[in-house]
Amino acid sequence: MSHPDWWVDYVEDEMDTKSKNLWRLWLKNSPKDQELLDSLTEVKHMLLKFQDPSPQISEDQMSQLHDRIMAEVEQRESW
């Protein structure tokens, strides 16, 4: 596993035990990497707090939106 790839694997707990133990040892001896990992973990937790911000749109609403967009496209193409 290359160095850039391990960050996400570690935070997402997608590592085998041996690799995880090696990286724990590395982190104990590398305060800078530990700080980066802590920041990445914090960002992950912040993102998990937010729900999908996109509103639920019914098929009918989506169809109306599509029609309005296409009408605007047609109008602009005729300029």
C-alpha cells in the first residue's frame, strides 16, 4: 500500500490487522502524521453529521423542472 493510500484506509477501518498495527506504531513516532490523521478523522465525523442536503424531488417535480430547463435552452439557442 502506498503512503498516500493508507490515510483513508486507516480512517475507514479498511486495513488488515497487521497493517493497522504497523501504522499505529508509525503514528506513535510521527506527531505530524498523527495530527494529520486526527484532522482527517475530524473532517470525516463532521461530514457524517450532515444529511444529504438535496431535497427530495418527486418525478412530477423533476419533469416540470426538466421542461423549464429545456424551454430556457431552446430560448437561448434561438438568440
